[in-house]
Amino acid sequence: MSKRRFGLALSLVLAAGTVLGACGSDKEDSKGNDKGSSSDGGNASEFSLGMVTDVGGIDDKSFNQSAWKGIQDFGSENSLKKGNGGFDYLQSQSDADYTTNLNALARRDFNLIFGVGFLMEDAIDTIAQQQKDTEFAIIDGVVEQPNVASVLFKEQEGAYLAGVAAALMTKSDKIGFVGGMEIPVIERFEVGFLEGVKAVNPDIKVDVQYTGAFDKAELGKAAANRMYSSGVDIIFHAAGGSGNGVFSEAKERKSADKDAYVWVIGVDSDQYDEGQVGDDNVTLTSMLKRVDNAVNDIAKLAKEGKFPGGETKVYGLQDEGVALADSRGAIPEDVLAEIEKYSKDISEGKVEVPGEK
């Protein structure tokens, strides 16, 4: 029972003689002004959702931005406006902001609050126990609370296709992978990518390096510099904001030599714009992690009173949770046809991509 409904019930008890004659209208007012718990299947005007970013920020051209797109799409579909009673986000400057931001959105009476990134597990676990009437969802993490839905992805499946694309397009038979932190989710990217490369040509060498951070573009640039200098011609990054440095290095080389064969495979969102160099572009494709689809799906379930609290939902290739972005002509049609064959094999269960080393 929400605090407002509890207050109404108390008023009914204290003033029964007066209220009983108009109890029907009082219930209507309560419902219209109530927080609108999604467990009651409230309509669009009664349902609101918020999001707390990780340190990458809302405009990271990657993970957080994709999650925010899902929330905006849901808002548009349900005629919600940005702000209280609709949809909104709070940006975290450091991990110290997670608990504060989650609690702030809960106090603003958002029905469903998303936390983006596994680093928010402890904060969501804490706040979910304090704000039991609020529903939470964590992206890329698992929190075992009845009012928390955990959302994971089969990154290895999308990364496998990225590996296939890289293996089919490399000229030097030297490929690179730049990861952020060595955590399970990024290791799934790495494992899937390596498996995809191996499926095409096991003799291709893959240089794997981790920056140790998701917000250090200079570290991504340094790793890319080492790789390209050693003969690597395609780098797949799964490093968040650190991956911006990979693009910077590739673009500098393309600017210096228009004929340089250097490519970047983006991650999470379509990072085509990040690779623009004059009339050229160094983005081969991007491995889309459809956080937007997952966020939208969880929001719909919550609004319909079917919130998967206490459950872990996993989105893969078959669920449109991962995919490759349009290469915009960078990958020839015959190569795209080959990639599609591998994609079909995964979707049909003929190929199972491992998610662990």
C-alpha cells in the first residue's frame, strides 16, 4: 500500500460519517493522484520511469546513450514528458553518486528506475531494500531483490559476428580487441569476438589489450596506436568512452594517409558518426547492444503489471538484443551474405557461442 493510499484509509476511519457518503469520488481522486504502482497495471499517465547513468554519461555514444534512447522511445510511445511523472535521468560523475541518484529518483516517485552498469549492483541492492514500493532494473548486473529486474545480454553472439566481419575484411591477418575493465561482461565481448575470428580463419592473430577503465580515451588511443603500428588493420573496441581514443587514433592515421587501411568496429550503439574523417569513414560496422530494446521491453512489462521482479532476463541475437549495424557500404555485399549465414546458424541454434574464457 502506498503512503498516499494509507493516508486516505486513515482519513476514512477518522471521518467515516462524512466520507462514506462520497467514498466513490474519494477513491477516484486517490487513484488519479497516486504514484500508480505498475503492479496495478496503471495507464500511461500513471506510469513514470527514470534512469541513473554510470560515469560514462548520457552522451557517451555507447551504453548509456542507448539506454536513454530506450527510455525516450517508451516516453514517446506513451505520451510521457520529460520530468516528474514522465521520464528523466540523473547523471553520475563518480560511483559515489549512484546511491544518491537512485534514492533521489525514488523520492520523486518514479515507478521504474533503471541503473546502468554492473558497478551499480550494490547501490541498487541497498536502495531497493529501502524503497520497496519502487521497481528497479539493473543493466548488465544481477541484484536478487523482489523489486529488481536484472538485465543481461549475450554480448558474445554479437561479438562473434563482429569477429567474422573482421576476419573476412582484414588484409594483414592481424586484428585487435580493446576492452575496458576485465569484467565478465567485457570478457563475453572478447570471447565471442575471438570465436568469430577463429571460425573464419584460426591462423589470424588477435591482439587483446585492456585499458582498465571506461572513461579514459587517452588509454584507448595508446592501445590503438600500438596495435596499428604493429600491423593490425581492424580493431574492435568494447571500452565505452575509452574506445573514443581508438577512433581518434584511426582517424588521425586516415587523415595523414587517405589510403591507409585502418578500421574500427564500434560497440553498443551505431558509432558510424564517430569514424567520420572528411569524406571518408573508419567505422567498419558496430556491434549493437540493443539496450534500448531491453529497456523498452522491461518498461512495457512493468506498465502492464508484469514486471519481472526477482528475475534475470537475457537478450541475445534471437531476441534482437544484439546485432551488427549497417556498414554503409564499407563491407561488400558478398561478405555481408557470409556474415548473415553465421548469424542464421546462431539464431537457429546450430552454433552456440561461449560466454566465458
